Amino acid sequence: MSKRIGILTGGGDCPGLNGVIRAVVLHARNTHGWETVGIRNGFEGLYEQQYVDLDPAKVQTILARGGTMLGSSNRANPFGYPLRMPDGRVEIHDVSSRCIANLERLDLQGLVVVGGDGTMSFGQKFIEKGATRIVGVPKTIDNDLEATDYTIGFQTAVEVVVEALERLATTAESHERIMIVEVMGRYAGWIALTAGLAGGAHVVLVPEIEYDIDKVIAAFNRRSARGVSYSIVVCAEGAKPKGGDYAVAVKGDVTKQDKLGGAGQRLAEVITERTEYEVRTTVLGHIQRGGTPCAFDRELATRFGVKAVDLIASGQFGHVAALENNKLVGKPIAKAVKKLKLVDPHGELARSARAVGIELGD
Amino acid sequence: MSKRIGILTGGGDCPGLNGVIRAVVLHARNTHGWETVGIRNGFEGLYEQQYVDLDPAKVQTILARGGTMLGSSNRANPFGYPLRMPDGRVEIHDVSSRCIANLERLDLQGLVVVGGDGTMSFGQKFIEKGATRIVGVPKTIDNDLEATDYTIGFQTAVEVVVEALERLATTAESHERIMIVEVMGRYAGWIALTAGLAGGAHVVLVPEIEYDIDKVIAAFNRRSARGVSYSIVVCAEGAKPKGGDYAVAVKGDVTKQDKLGGAGQRLAEVITERTEYEVRTTVLGHIQRGGTPCAFDRELATRFGVKAVDLIASGQFGHVAALENNKLVGKPIAKAVKKLKLVDPHGELARSARAVGIELGD
Amino acid sequence: MSKRIGILTGGGDCPGLNGVIRAVVLHARNTHGWETVGIRNGFEGLYEQQYVDLDPAKVQTILARGGTMLGSSNRANPFGYPLRMPDGRVEIHDVSSRCIANLERLDLQGLVVVGGDGTMSFGQKFIEKGATRIVGVPKTIDNDLEATDYTIGFQTAVEVVVEALERLATTAESHERIMIVEVMGRYAGWIALTAGLAGGAHVVLVPEIEYDIDKVIAAFNRRSARGVSYSIVVCAEGAKPKGGDYAVAVKGDVTKQDKLGGAGQRLAEVITERTEYEVRTTVLGHIQRGGTPCAFDRELATRFGVKAVDLIASGQFGHVAALENNKLVGKPIAKAVKKLKLVDPHGELARSARAVGIELGD
Amino acid sequence: MSKRIGILTGGGDCPGLNGVIRAVVLHARNTHGWETVGIRNGFEGLYEQQYVDLDPAKVQTILARGGTMLGSSNRANPFGYPLRMPDGRVEIHDVSSRCIANLERLDLQGLVVVGGDGTMSFGQKFIEKGATRIVGVPKTIDNDLEATDYTIGFQTAVEVVVEALERLATTAESHERIMIVEVMGRYAGWIALTAGLAGGAHVVLVPEIEYDIDKVIAAFNRRSARGVSYSIVVCAEGAKPKGGDYAVAVKGDVTKQDKLGGAGQRLAEVITERTEYEVRTTVLGHIQRGGTPCAFDRELATRFGVKAVDLIASGQFGHVAALENNKLVGKPIAKAVKKLKLVDPHGELARSARAVGIELGD
């Protein structure tokens, strides 16, 4: 039997996962003569031994396809895995040793783990428990990994948000409204800030900068004073007002707090309370992470997949493929998952936003 | 002074309005030598005398632009118009006579009123009060006017929904989820049914067919039994369960009813209550009615605008431009606003949906 | 063995073919319990007995995919079929009897033939030779079949052309150029005229109207006189100057004629000869007929596929599915292929074009 | 009178120019209180004194718009400027001193010159002649400037090419054809290679690697032997066969050479001569450089524009804004224009292409 490698995708899906899978399969076969086995549904598939043999024909047309052909799973954590017992109850177990045993039985040259923070940290723990032949490909729509300039899926999310901003802008303008668009980004505001810059937003609120609601409203008023009666606000889902307390923002009415929804909806409530502007909120949600990747992500996914196989071939286990100053390098997984990359409130991107008149609320 | 005509756009905006304005301005000038005056913000602009002179240069690049360059307004009803009094209170007044007087002062060959149901019915009342030189262009994103095969904006909304369905499908598939997409359509399910057909949805719920939640769940189960663990549901905002009572659907817990959101959110709640499927809801909202029109709507908008000027030129006042069996005709406004065009549960479109396996819940 | 039907796609591919195949397979199975056999590569596959069993799983994800999963072929004509002899020569043979024998051996409830003019006429001849259980779905990117309001693929082509026009317009404007865009349409100008209307073109040249080059140049000059130094020309590949003689158009230099390329290139040569405008030509070519169908075509393809199965189920053999006044009907194949639907130079679409200032060259 | 700066755009247009103009105007006004004067049509406008005052309102909606609102010109070279004499003849003159005098009369804090190689070198010469207050923004669709990681317009071109590849792939597949797509890139193959990687091409030919036609044909044959009868070739307009001599490639028929068209057409001829594959060529042409910029380019254009104003404000004249390892920096113009950035045949991008099975012809 010829040698082979494995691949699994974990965590939330994003555009580009299939491009990684395709590149891994093609490079392994073309360059090294290795077969590739796909492990379905992330670590669940490793535990349940759900495997699929991959070959060039199977990955032929997936480069342009969103999602992951291998599936993902909510039973993602092998160290705290929900097992359904015969009596119907669900118990949480550590199944990592069983996973590692299954992995050994597969007898792979190496395993490519594609995932974000969580998936990577499980990979790291596997290595520490002796399953050393693991390499990683970083994936998060939020682009918040310190290890790499770009993660796959991020640029597609930005393109989707910018297209939505364009669609919403014409309505906002026609009806003279404040249009709030809530986008992904619980801890990091990269999608909000990049899309806000590219989409001509007037206010951008990110988790890294607690916003002063008075400054946000002042921005609307400045535009209004110039005769422009609409504004586009991009609001990351993790954006918070100064003090982080919405009750304060709506003037102490604590009872209100419970009824408030996401960050966009909350902001809308406050603006409506405090001004006469007509406000509408749109939560873009899952359309940001699904569908066909933009060319940038297709290219990046392909290069990441190629690099992952290179890491295996050169024995650089325990490393992730990363883009550093436009060059593909390998970086220790441990380091890659350690630290979030956050928007610097005084960095070049934030300064560029302010320079073109975007209110960041600080 | 040369002769001139007027144009106003009323109601919610939609892609194609600018195409109508452009065609009216160009045809009036090119063919008849008439100038065109734009009335801003619908009937509000007629009351407030907010006018703008339009010429070919001003409409040069608007064909591809969403929204309406003339603006729209919430103060749309001249027969019940919110007036702010000197003491700050808002009183509702009938300002129609003043509007008609302003219209007479403009001394137009004719006025093109672009709008939906509401706007058209105000136009009809103006005619009945003596302002007879009015013609109409029907506009509703919902395509629910009996008078015309297609209204502008509808096809663009369908394209936007189908693109969103594609983005959501890859995520649904990767994560084995029920993905509910709430789309526009309070009374008519044209967007939901057409987009569902074109976007490969598995369940489509429209206002015209009260759905049996058991049948909806059975559709998920049938797919699940075939090993397909995800489903896409397109749910019109006006879709209702049989009996119309959500409390019943969630097994009599009346207290729950109040907390429920829109039709998509409510459906998600019920499915979550009654099954173990993981459910996600996306409310597409305003991105369906904003942004650049698709080619179909740009063409239709242009032809409608040309026809509106033809109606004025031939003295067919009191008529709207309409598409009947692919031919442009004039139809009495009174007739155009009288009756909604609804999805026929036994018509060809619904039957085509069932034929390809779409569950309509009946 | 359960009953079954067959399907083949012939002629040039276009967006929507897969949607027809999908709907046929699903409706046959869901409604009638029939299997579907796909015949590969049009009539070539019938002669060579290249079959593939189709089922819902195989057509699951093809609705959004361009081209045809069954393939098409240049060896399309069973009445004049190129056979390679053992000595390497190619001889033309009538293989229709063999095809019909193969068809009988398949023992189908009916055969769905999806194709344009040529494919349909072969189908009609098969019927005349006794293979009567044939129904058709009309397909031509050019929308030039008298039998149906719309053919699949046409609207997608129009969307693609309009998007290209938008991209070219900004370049034309920045550089003050005449930009000629050659589009499909050898005999009928529907793509050119519809896309020209929707894309804001300034000159549209269609096969149905021989153009007067002086009028075309006069249109550029009129714009130039208004200070607008660029123009967009949409030129159908079948557009011809008055008299049809390019040599005349370029002032009698007959030797030039041979070197001239397509209709767009020729027009560019003449304009360059006779004016000082800077001219650029773009031939859109195959991108008009490939790729994902727009929502309109996905819907239409689905409805056509459903109707084709209905025609078989109701025994209406010898008919094609057609859209007549927005209703799906069956029409005799013989009638469907008899007559091209051409642009009426005095019809509403051409008049709308002139009304918004488009020069048609007549 | 308040202080002011100037801006001109030179050379071929590309998506993102308007984004630079907008950012310059907004940042100058918002941050420094400077007005901005736009110089129309590149250096022609400087000579002819065609100026336009820019303000926030004028640049409000141009971020998403392709081309350049300032226009560009073929009379681009102030050191060899075509002047029309009273007798109608055109003479070439050095008008640079007059341009510089006009520039001094404008009394600007600084001039932003947006352009490629040519435009930048004129800027550099102006500086050497004493017009020192010049800064630059690099622009070339080809991404071939050593000074910067990315130039504006490049990523949009790649997205457009990838979309075209997708449309062409389904046709190629349905008809079993070799589909050649000629893309921009006279000296550098960045568009071809990046789009080929992202678009799933099978052969990519770039100017930096003279291709061995035997290897190209062998790639088709390998696919054919696996039962895959179509291939997608991306061919940069500057791609050449080994030896650079097409006559050799078509086996010594020198007379043929003259009739051959562009690189794509020539390649098609050779393949047709030497094989039985059916070949089609598409020349994407100007659609690659027109139209709305992708989000990546809108962001980059904004950041470049902001940086250009920063360079003026900090007195870093003679520098261009550049992206170096994802950071915005200033680099000497002289250095920026000195050296083309070419695809390294042994670099990571080329190796990634080979790894996924793309034939580069070497």
C-alpha cells in the first residue's frame, strides 16, 4: 500500500476550506505519490472512524465551492466529547486517547488539521500526548490570528459585507435613515473595519474600541448639518459602548437591558431613544461565512494546502502554514494559538479610517 | 418656456426606480422636447414644493444605481399628513388640496407617479379630486400587483435571495443544519416561491398557504432518512402555520407567543421545540430592496419609463404602464390597485415546486 | 424493473441545461416513480450507447452549475454523422436508424431532447421515422425561437453582457474612447438590444437592421458636441452595414475586405478610417454562454424540465415545453423549429431603445 | 485662500483610482484643512490648465466606481508631447517647462501623481527639474512594481479573470475543448499565475517562462489519458514559446508568422496544427481593467490615498506610497520605477502552481 496522509477540518466553516483540501490531495499525489484520507466532521470523525478516501477526481471541482466537503461538527472537542449513553443521557468524556489510537491505526505520514483557535489547541494537545505528526492550516473568518497576515475566508467575508453595504446604502439614502449593519467579529474588528473602509461607511464600531455613544450621534448630526440625512454604521457583533453597559447608555433604565438583542440591535435602541433619526438594523449573519470564496481566498487556500504538505514532507511537525510578510512560512502551533491579533486603535488602518472621516467612537 | 412633465417616486425604494426616472427624462426630451421636473421625497415634496430640474446629464449614470435619486418619504400620505405644529406637536392633516394646487402651479403636461399600492391609490384620489393629468408606473418588490406580469425590483430581489441561499447552503451542508431564510412578502409569496425554486430550497413557506408544521418536519425527516442532514427553508415574512396560532404550534404554551419574533424566528422556535435539529435563522431584510438592479429590472424600468411618457403623450391619463403577456400596455390605475396578485396554491409555479420535491407545508 | 425516461442535451451549451436535467430527474422520480437515463453527448451518445443512470443524488447540486453534466458533441447530426473508418479517414453516414434502434432498446416512456434549432429538427425527423415518444425543451442563448417567450440561457447572457458593459464604460469614459462590444446573435439581435437597453449603451447594432455608418458616426458626433467624448457600442455578431458590403463602407477599398475580422472588428476599422475617435473592440465570446445561470434561468429551467415530464405523462409527444404569455404550454416541435423570432425594427423594444436615445443605425 | 494640494491620474485606468482621489480629498480636508484641485487628463491637463476643484461632496459616491473621475490621456508624455500646429500637422514638443510653470502658478502644498511606470518617471523628471513637491501612488493592473507588495487594480483584475475562467470552464467541459484565455501581462505574469491558481487552470503561460509547446501538449494528453477531455489555459499576452519564434513552433512555416494575432491566438494556431483538440480562444481585454473595484482594492486605494497626503504633510516629497510587508511606507520614486517585479520561475507561487498540477511549460 502506498503511503498516505490525512486531513480534517474543524470549527465553523468558511470559504476556502475546500481549496485547502484540494491542494493537499493534489500536491500529496503529484509530488510525493501519497494518497490522502479525509476524516469527516472534524475530531468527531476521528473518534467515530468516519473516513473517506480522497483523490484528484473527487476534489476536481471544489475549489470554487464554499463550506467543507469533509463536514464539520459541534462535537468538536475530543477532550470533552458529548457521548450519548444507552439510556439516552449525554455524558461528557475525554475521548482523546481513543482518537490518538485511531490516528495511529491510520498509519499516516502526517495529519493536516485545518481550523481556528479551538481546533488548533486540540491539535497541540494531541502532539503533547504523543501524536506528533500533526501540521496545521489556520482558519478564521475573523482574521484574528497573530501567526499569519491573512487567514482564509476573511477576504470573502469582507467582500460579502461590502456588497451588502452597497445594497443598503441606496436604501438608506433614499429614505434618509441610519442603517446599522451588524457583522462578525466577537473579539476582533477586522471585518468591520476593513469592510467599513472599503464600503464607505460613516461609523465603524469594533470590539477593540469602546464607543462613546455621544460621538456616534455627533457624527450623524455633523452629516445632517451638511444636508446629508443618512448614515451607514458597521457594527461588529462584539462592539460595546464605553463602560460596556447598555443600561447606562439608555439613561439608566436597567429593565431595558434584558430585552436588548445583539450589538446592532442595542445600538439601534439607544439611537432611537436619544434622537429622532429613523434607524434600521440588518444582521448579516451566516451569509458572511458561506458560499464561493473570492479569488484572493482561493489562491491563499491553495498555497496554504501546498505548504501544509511541505511541512509534512520536511518533517516540520507541530507547525502551521502561515503568511508572514507575503511569504509562506511554518510557525509553531503553540505560538499560533497563543495570542489574538487585534485591531490597534492607533494603528495605520484605524488612522486611515479616521482620515477619511469614519467615526470610530473614541 | 418649454413644456414640461413631472415625476415623483413614493413608498419603499427598490432597484429600478432610477431607471424609470432616466427613461422618462430622456424620452420626454428626445422625443417631445419636454423638460422634466423631479418632485423630491414623494408627495411630501409636492406639499413642501421641493423640486429639482432633471436633464439628461443628471440621469446619465443612474441606470445601474439602486434607490431613487428623488428620495422617498415616510410622510407619504397627503390625505393624512403629519404636520409639526409650532408648539412641537405633530398633527395629522389632509393636505391633498394644497398638493393639487401646487401641482397646478407647476403647469405640467402630466405627472408620472411611481409607486406601489399606497402611492397609486393617492394618485387615484388626486384624479378624482380633479388633478387628472396623472399616469403611473407600478413598483413593488413583492410583484403582487394584478395589473402587471412583473413589477420592477422583484427580479433583483429574487437574485439577491438566491445568492444568499447559495452562501447559506454550503454552511448548512457543512454543519448539518436547518437553515431558515426569512424573505420579503407580507401578503404574497412570489419572492419566496420563485427564489426557492431557483435556489434549490427544500421547504418554501408562503402567506397564501398556511403550513402544517408536521409536514415541514416530515420533510426534514425524509431527507435525514436518506442521509442528508441539512435543509434550506425559505420563509416569507407573512408565512403562518395552520390556524395562524404559534402558541398552538408550540403545544399550547401561550406565554411563549409574545416573545416570538418574525415568521422565520417563530418557525425556528417551533422546530427547536419539537425536534433535535440544529436551526439557524437569517433575516435578509433590506439587502433585498437595495443596490444595483439586475439587467432584467434595468430593461423593465426603462420600458416602463418610456411607456409612462407615451401615456402622457397620448392623453391616456389615469393609467399605469403595465406588462401584460410581455407587451407594454396602459391599464386604469383604479384597476391596478384594486386586487393583489397572489400565489395560486394549485397554479403552475406551486406545482413545479412540488414536482422537484419542495415541501410547501400543505 | 421500474419504468424510465431518457434525456439528452444537444448543440452549444448554455446556462440552465443542468436545471432542466435536475427537474426532469426529480419530477420523474417524485411524481411518477420513473427512473431517468442520461444519454451522453447528445445524439452521439445515442449512437455510441453512452448512457448514465441519473438519480436525485447525482443532480443534487447541479442547479447552479453552467454547462451540461451530460456533455454535448460536435458529432451532433445523426443524419450526417462523421464516422472514423479503420484506415483513419472520416466518412459521413446516416446513422439515424441505428440511433432509433438503440432508442427502442432503451424501452423508454419518453425521451426529453433539450436543444436548439438543429437538435429539435433531428428530433422531429426521428418522430417522422417512427420514434414518436419524443418531447423537447427549447434552448438557445439567442432567444430567437418563435415558439416561446424566453429560452433558457438568454437572460444569463444578457446579465453577463451588461456586467461587461459596466466594466468597459468606466474605461471608455476615463480614456474618451469608442468602445465596441461584440456579442452573440448571428441572426437575431435580442442579446444586443436587451443588453444595450439595460446596460446604457449609446449605439446598438442588430442583424435585423442594416446600419447606416453615417448615422452611427453622427451619434458619436452628437455626444461629442455635448462634451461627452466616449460612446459604448453593442454590436451583434450578425450586424451588417447597409448593403452588407464592408468594402463599400471603407470607401471602396476591396482588398481590405479580406483582412477584416468579425462584425465588431470591421466596424472598428471603418470608424477608425473615417474619424479620429480612438476605438477599442472587445469580443465577449464564450463567457456569454458559460457559467452559473442567473435566478431567472434557474427558475425557467426548472419549470421547463417539469413541463417536459408532464408532456410525457400526458402523452403529448412531439411537443416542446414553451412559455407563452408567462404560461407553460406544449407546442408542436415542427412548429417550434419552423420560424426564427426576430427583433421587430418597429416593435416596442426597438422604439424604447430609440426613445432613450440609443442609435440603431437606421 | 486656504492651502491646497493637487492630484492627477496618468496612464491606463484601473479600478481603485477614484478611491485614491476620494481619500486624498477627504484626508486633506478633514485632517489638514487643505482644499484639493484635480488636474484633468494626466499631464495633458497640467499643460492645458484643465483643473477642477474637488470637495467631499464631489467624491462622495466614487469609491465603488471604476475608471478615474479626472480622466486620463494619450497625450501623457510632457517631454514628448503631441501638439497640433495651426496647419493641422502634429509636432512633438517638450512641454515640461510650461507644465512646471503651470504647477508653480497653482501654488500647491504638494502634488499627488497616481500612475504606473511611465507617469512616475515623468514625475521623477519633474522633480529633477525643480518641481520637487511631488509624491506618488503606484498603479498598475499588472502588479509588477518592485516597490510595493500590491498595486491597486491588480486584485480586481484577478477576480474578473477568475470569474471568466469559471464561465468558460463549464463550456469547455461540456464540449471537451481546450479553452485558451488571454489575459493582461506584457512583461509580468502575475495576473495569469494568480488567476490560474485561483481559477483552477490546467496550463498557465507567463512572460517570465518561455514555454515548451511539447510540454503544453503533453499536459493535455495526460488529462485526456485520464478521461478528462478539456483543459483551461491561461495565457499572458506576453507569453512566448521557447526561442520566441512562432514560426519554429508551427514547424518552420515562416509565412504563417505574419498572420498570427496575439499570444493566445498564436498558441491556438499551434495546438490546432499539431493536435486534434478543438481549441477556442477568448481575449478578456479591457474588462480586466474597468468597472467597480473589489473590496481589497477599495481598501488599498483608500490607504494609499491617505498615505500620499501623509507624505506631503511630513515633507517626504519624491516618495511613493507603497505596501511593504503589509505596512504602508514611503519609498523614493526613483527606486520605485527602476525595476520590474517579475514572477520568479522558482518562487513559491510558481511552485505552488506546479504542486497542484498546473503545467507552466518549462
